[in-house]
Amino acid sequence: MSSLLEKTDSFVSELFEKELPNTCIYHNYDHTKRVFKSTKEIIDNIKISDEDKEVLLLTALLHDTGYSRSSENHEEHSVAIAKDFLSDQKVSQEVIDKVSKQILATKMEHTPTDLMEEIIRDADASHFAKDYYGETSELLRREFKLNDVKKMNTADWLKANIDLFQNKHRFYTDYAKENWEPKKEDNLAKMLEEQSKLKKQRKKEKEKLKQMYKEESPEKGIQTLFRVTLRNHLKLSDIADTKANILLSVNAIIISLALSNLIPKLDNPSNQYLIYPTLIFVTFCIASIILSVLATRPNITSGEFTHKEVEEKKVNLLFFGNFHKMPLNDYKSAMKDLMNDKDYIYDTMIKDLYFLGKVLHKKYKILRITYTVFMIGIITSAISFLVAFNTLQ
């Protein structure tokens, strides 16, 4: 190694040690020495002038020094550092310009225009063809994350690297194509295999979670049970109210007709035989109306609960009659306690179903009595009218 290269190596090593941020875990002195070694490997196997060899080796040592200032536009920063250092070493302007040109050629989007640029580009990407590519790639991913350049998980990073190998990168020099390309293809094959394993693993995990959900979590079945049962109870309640309303309407119509047509005729002494049948008829109609009202009459509840009742899980927070007088904040607090306790939720829903069933039982019991009274009233009234007509004859 020439005197200039030794000085440059020492300069870069000292610069990185003092000024390189700790977040640069990939673009550091180890990476620089790797590129230097790969550059030397290529130039030792091709014909190139000694001056150009030195330029390329200087470029390899200086190409990432800009990371000591910033990860953004680091190539331009590297050029500035290289110019200052080489000028201090009394290097000719021609060599400085060549080194600057080669540093800028390391940009990912740059297409090499000559052999020297091809050499430095291949050397900078030589880790693509190394056994340790996986380790260096992971270091680069973490560096991007630490410096807020890119934040990618392992699967996305693997996908990006596969795309890089397949579509964006290629070796330029004959030496790299012959000696490094096969190993790069091996690394690509490993990444594709790893990607396939990750996909299979994710698929298995999804299936496992799905199976666990089916086997261990009856939540969906329980929700369906409560939903269907509540819907059936509400339908039965609607049916009971409809039946009661029918009886109310029918009996109201009957009484209206009796008041307008039958009762006024009772003032006539010749129609007195109709008094008792009419009274029986109207009495049963009134009884049916009263029972229908009782079947549909709502119960009045206190509309309040205490914090102790919530703690002891004695209050049904799902029924409006238990909270309609409570302040909003108290009700919200109680509902949050309910939602944070799955057992309390189920217990409340069970209570809601139970008491709804009790209400339905009461409704249908009174409704049955109402229909029985109405039926007996119609039959009794009809018989009494027949008896009255026969007695008159």
C-alpha cells in the first residue's frame, strides 16, 4: 500500500471513530474496508494503469466519509471531504477530480459510463455475492430505521431485496460477472426460499389462530344465542300487545254500538226483557277492556341505581327503567364497568332475558284470561238474549 493510501486509511479510520454517528451501523469503517478489499480484488485481475488503480483505491476509502456529516446527499459530502483531504496531501487536481467523479458514481441511480465507474460500482455491491450478505443486509435495514430513512419489517425488507436483486442491480465488470454473479444468484435463491417459508408460516399462523378462535372462543355462538332469543322475546311481546289492542278495539266498538242502538230502546216498557241480557253483554265487554289494558299497561320503576348495586352486579343496566333518572356521568361510569367485565355483561344479558320472560308470562297470562272472559261473555250474552226472547213469546 502506498504512502498516500496508508494516510487516507488512517484519516478515514480516525474520522469515523470521532465523527460518525452511532446510528451508522452499516456505513462505517468495516464497510469501507470491505469495499477497498473488493476493489483491489477486481483491479488485481484486470489490466488498468497504476494511477487509475490508486484513484479507485482512494475512492473506495473515501466514498462514504460523507456519512460523518449526514446520511442525506452523503456522496456530495464525501466529495467535499475527499477534496479537502487530498488537497492537504498535495495530490494533483487531476487525481482529485477523478476521485470525486468515482465517488459520485456510487449513487444507486447512476449508470456507469466507463470501466473505472463499473469497477467501483461492482466493489460497492460486492456484498451481494458474499456468504455474510444476510447479516450485512440486516445491518442496513436497522440503520435505515435508526436514521428514519425507511422503516420496514423483515418481510417487507426481504421483498425489497429480492426486487433489488432481480430488477435493479447488475454487475458490470467481466470479473464480477464471472466470479460474483453465481454467488449472488445463490443468495437470491436463499431469499426466495426464506420468503416462501415466511408466507407458509404466516398462513399456518392465520389458520392456527382461526382454529383457536373456533375451538376456544364461543363468543360468536353466545352472541347469536342472545341475539336470536332477544329477537324472539320482542316478537312475542309485540304479538301480545297486538292481540290486546284487537280486543280493546272490538269491545270498544261493541259498547259503542250498544250505547247508540240497544240501550236507548230499554226506556220502552215493551223492551224491558232485554235489560238483563244487555247488562250481561256490556259487563263482559267492560271486563275484557279492563283486562286488555292490564295486559299492556307498563310498570313504573324507580329509574335509579346505586354504585353498590353496580359493584355487586345486581342492576340491569340494559333496561331503561333502571337508569332513566340517573345522571349521564354516573350511567357512563357504570356502563364502562360493565363493558370491562365480560362475566358482568353475560350476567346482565341473562337477567334481561329472564325478566323479559317474566313480563311476557304476565302479559300472556292476562291475555289468556281476557280472551276467556270475552268468549264466555259472548256465549253468555247470546244465551241470555235467546232466553229473554223465548220468555217473551
